Amino acid sequence: MTNTPTLKDIFGERLRRARTMRGLSLRALADNLGGKVTHAALGKYEKGQMMPSSGVLLALSKALGVRPDYFFEREAVTLSGIEFRRKASLGKKKQDQVVEEAQEFFERYLEIESILGLKNLALPCVDLTRVDSAKLPEAVEKAAAEIRKVWKLGLEPLSNVHELLEDHGVKVKQVDAEDGFNGLCGWAGDVPVIVLANWLDRDLPRKRLTAVHELGHLVMRLPEDVDKKEEERLCFRFAGSMLVPKERFLGEFGRERRFGQVSLVELKAMKAQWGVSISAIMRRARDLELITQDHYERFCRNYSANYWHKNEPGEWVGSEDSSRFRQLVHRAAAQEMITRSKAAGLLGISLRAFDAEYGKAG
């Protein structure tokens, strides 16, 4: 027989999650509360042994940056399928913080969709589990083409990957994290989610590639014998194909490159048009066998010698933001389906800040 969690149990678990989300120890949280409660008492709260007073509850809410009702929500979102990539250099504490921050945001996102009665869109799935290993690269190209077809994207450049993902049911959250972390993907129940590092806003082509790479992990089912390194390579190929379809790439780059020479001017022009880094363009050229492995390795050495990994030539002018979540909250508030206070809480801002940005058109 399953025991029904008590209010103390629910509060304790939510307090632990909120503390983890902020990367605080019990002692650090107690310090932030300015002596209102000891770390020992906080530990008892988390174990479900006691409840705080209303004053302490409000202090906890302020210190942890969550609305008071957060601590009593019973249907918490739990992320599944989360896996930090091998090259992610985050410690365990920071990984837990990233996951909790993402879970808290996706809870709010799914809550406002539920209030508005919106249904989640099904994400396409491309089954490659029976494909021979030698044929996987071409199968991945076809998988990207299939997603473009299903989403009716044609062969044109993607103007805003973030908006595109959210328009097709994938929830996206950006988090503060060190340069050693780019992104991850997973599921909030049956809803696909992607988490991206805020620092990627300094390099939008890389942000776009990372987001679509994570999409590859979500939509492709690869054979079980594909190791992690090969899986990453195939997902990057998927991303390259989604961002610059094979037919268009062959036309832009050229099917035959005599002596394998490629000018920087060409690469910068493609970057400006497609929103893809020159590094990814050359990787794509190698994947499609338009340049030799020797030429690609020479390019990589030159790329490193010129420190282009820190300041790559060329630029892409575009946006990689999405206002969908904010729009949905304002829509619910305008229709009086939620109070202004609830709307502010969902957005994680003060009521005064919400009132400052809220306005009725008529």
C-alpha cells in the first residue's frame, strides 16, 4: 500500500528542490535568511518533520526566488532521459542545479498550457534501429529531411530555431552554466524538453547547432550498438543537415572543389545566410565528401592557430529568443483565467514588474 505524502512531506521535498536549484547548502540558505531559522531547522523541514511559520515561509520564498505556492504543488514535473554529455565539465552539484532549475521552469510552462487547455504536439520519431552502421550517416541525412518535410520547412534557412522548436511542442529553457556545458535534452512526462546554456547567446550559430543537435537525440532512435561518441557525431550530422539541407549545401558550396580550396569569404557568406559557423560548414563539407580528410584537418589546424574557436570570423544577424511562454501567461491574465499575482508568479517576477509590462489593447 502506497502512503499518501503529507503536507510536510510535500513541503520538505519542494524545499530541497528549490535549495538545490539555487546551489545552496543548508548552512548557506540559513545564512541567506539572516538568522530567521537555523540550518538544523531547515533540515527538519526537508525531512518532513516540521513546518515553517508564515513569516519563515515568505522569507524562504524570497531567498530561493520562488513563489510561496511553489512549496505546496503536488504534481511536480520530473525530468527523465537526462544525460550530460561526456565533454560537459560540470560538477555533480552544478548538474543537479541545472536539472532542478529546468524542472521548475517546465512545471510553470506546462501549468500555463494546462490552464489554457492547450494540447502538447507529438514529436516525430525516426526509427533507425535496423539500419546498418555503414548506412547510418545517409539515414541521418534522410531523417533530417523527413523532419523538415513533416514540419513544412522547405529548404530555406531557419530564421529562429528556438521559436521553431517551441512551435512544434519542444519546450526550451536556458540556464546559467559554465562554458563546459552546452546543452542537454530529455522529457518532462511525455513532453520533449531542451536545456541550453545562457553563454551560447554570445555565439548564436553555435547555439542553433546545439539546439538542433539535442533535437536529434530526441527524434532519432539509433541502433543499440552505437556508442556515445558515434551517437554524438550522428546527432551533429543531423543538426548540420537540418540547418543546411544537403541539396542546398551542394548548390551553395559546390559539388566539386578542385584542389579542395575554400576561401574565407565564401565561408563567411554561408555563415551569414544560414546561421551556421564556418567550423560546422567545413565539417558538413567533409561529411558530404566535398573535401578530403587531409584538407579538413588542415582547416582545423588553421582554425585553432588563429583562435577562431574564441572569435570566429563572419557573423549571422538574427534572433534566437522565444516569447511563447510569456505570451501564454499574458493571454491567460487578459482572459482573467488567472490573477495578476498568479501571472507574476508564473513569470518569476514581482507583481509590480508584471503590472509595468501588462497592458490591455482594448
